[in-house]
Amino acid sequence: MSFEPTILGILCNWCSYSGADLAGTSRKKYPANIRIIRVMCSGRVDPVFILKALQSGADGVLVLGCHPGDCHYTSGNYKAMRRMEMLKKLAEQMGIEDDRIRLDWVAASEGDRFAEIIKDMTEKVKKLGPFPRDGGDNG
Amino acid sequence: MAKPKVALYWAASCGGCDIGLLEIGENLLKLIDAVDIVFWPVAMDVKYKDVEAMEDGSIDVCLFNGSIRSSEQEHIAKLLRAKSKVMIAYGACAYQGGIPGLANMYNREMLMERAYLETPSTENPDKVLPQTSYQAPEGELTLPLLFDTVKTLAQTVKVEYIIPGCPPEAETTWMALEALINGNMPPVGTVITDSVKSVCDECPRKRDVKKIKKFHRTYEIIPDPEICLLEQGLPCAGIATKGGCGARCPKAGMPCTGCYGPVDGVIDQGAHFMNAIASVIDSNDPEEIAKIIADIRDPAGTFYRYSLPDSVLRRARV
């Protein structure tokens, strides 16, 4: 049986979660590997959520927010942008592949885009294989 | 009543914690009056077999410094745990892994190669690496096994209290020892410091708005003596670090590196610090953000200076 990754999606309430909802109501097809948690804003996402998700069973983590300029709270998505950039630099040092962590933007009207992002990320994480939770520790 | 028995031990540490203990000065005399020190390798000639011969639970308190990265250290941690009623993780290494914990960016093989083959001052043409066992004509010689991953004391044995710091400040150490001598220790699990807040709460520097366009390394600028170091672009860990040290480093113009561990309620000090640093970047442009972040050359070493083994990830994937 081929490896089916578990991907955690952390979606902002105003744009991305509505976008995911639209993908559902428009019957768009996308892989069932994504598990979604709704937050009020991508600016709520602490980098530790992502590290903890990886350590607790996720093979990849996707954070989706409103497009830059469209944040319901004006600037939350810019905060997410800065944090994710920093986290990605740390992740590289820690040997976590770049494709496991992704920040992207999905508007409420972009059901298609949501489905495309999930497809793309699932394929990429599938290629990487499971996240090594024990970190390769051999005593 | 018999005096309480105290043991002190050093595992993977630099010896600074033992010096930290001496920093309590004249109070050392009060300590020696009040307790019997039964084991302290740095100061007394006591052998491991003397500890093995002690009855279980016969030591009242063990102050254990250093992280666990070899089979010998693990063995002594378990031994002292069995012999001690109360185990205290003393200092940043025992608490969170400390500086030796940064070895978790590599594995055993990489460390051995670096230390015994690659360093410019090493001449080792036969590529001899330390072995755990060697058959000499006179008999078998053994060395402890170096672990792949550095562990904290609490990841190895049950720990009752923590005294943070690299090394713990004299006030913090004495606060704990005084409680011990007077028999009024706080609830089990307490991180013993005299502050519940962050280093910033003890820091006298003026704080205004934190908006950073450029991060500096400490040698690159001479900071203003009055203004918050983070506002001047030095990644100062005060915001993510428990107080109790009196903000000594920021007072002296050096940014806090986080040795007192996380503030209450935080599970990953490094991620917390990183989160705060990323939030103060003053830009909405992805390219400019990347450029500003590029000035933090070593995020893992900056954010997890003392806490990598105690972090969510525990180690790098190598």
C-alpha cells in the first residue's frame, strides 16, 4: 500500500475556510489527506503549533490565510508571513524539508485554488514520506 | 535530628554550575553547618561504589547539573535517583539540555568525525575513533558510550525541582538552598526563581515600540545604554525567558540568551522567542522580510541556545 500522508491545514475563518467550504459545496475533488482546523486569523498561528503538529503525527502542515491586503484584521496575514519565513529558515537547519511546511493564500471565492493547493501539497509530501518523529535517534 | 544528606553531581556540563554554587559566598558556611555533603566529585574524593553501597532513599537531596549524553551519565543519574528522596535539576543543562544540547543538531557519527578527524589541530592518520571496549594485553579497557541525542535530566529520571540558569545566579541558588535548609520547599515541579515573569520585567532599559528593520549581531554595534536591546535590533531573549537573574546581561549591554528557561505556560522556549522576534519585523514585503531574516545567521543556535533537547522537535533530522 502506498504511503498516505496526514496533512494538517490551519485555515483562517474569513477567507480560507470559506474557500474550503466553497470547494465542498461546488463538489471540487481533492485528496482526503487534509485535516482542517479553523482559526480566526492566520496571525493566530504560533510556529510551535506547526512543530507540535509534526511531532504529533502530521507529515506536513499547511497554513492558509487571506491574500495580502485582504486580512479581516488588517495585518494578521503579514504577521503570519514573517513568522513562516522565520520558521522555514529554522526548519531548514533542523533538517525538515521545505515542502512539509507551507503558507499560502486562499480567498472565499477560490474553491478551485483551495483544491489545487491541497492536491499539490499532498503529492509533494507523499514523495517525502513520513516525517521522522524520533529524529533518527539511535541511542 | 540528623543533618540532611546532600549529593552533588556533574554530567555533561562545563563545571560552571559548581562555581555557581560557590558564588553563594559566606552562605556556603551556613550550608555546610546545616547539611552533610555525601557526594561531590568536583570537591571530594568519593567513588561511585561508595554511592552504590548507600541505601535507597538515604540521600535527602541531589543537586544534579549537566545534561545526559553518555551511558555513564545515564547510569549515575539513575543511581542517584534511586538513592535520593529529592532530585533537583541544577542549571540550564540539567533543565533543558544547555549548550551541550546543541549537539542535537548533529548525530554521534558527525560529532566523532568532527572532533577526531576534521579539526585542523588533529593529526589522526589511522583514523582512530574512541571505542566503548578495547582488548589490551593487560585486559579489557572500556569507555562510556556517547549517545546520539543529548537528553535533559527530566527525560532520563523523575525530577522534583528545577533551579535554572547558566549558571544559576547566587540569589537563585541560595533561595532554593535556604528553603531546603528550613524545610519549606515549594510544591513539587516548581522552577525555583524569585520571579514569575520575564527578564524584561527586571530590565531597567526603556521600552517603546518594537519595529525592526535590521537585526545585528552583538559585535556589530555598540548599543545605546538606555534603550531596549531588541528595539536596537539585537535579538534579546528577555521576552521569552523567565526572570530571577536580575536581567544582568541586558544591564551590561549584552542581549539575554535565555538561560533561565521559558516563562510559565510555554512548552517550547525557542519557538516562543522566534515567534516574538518574527512579529516585530517592520515590513509587509516578502522580499524585504526575507532580507531582514537573513541577518539572523543561525536561528537554531539563537533561539534554542539552551533548550534544544527540551524543545518540541528535540533534535535536528540529520
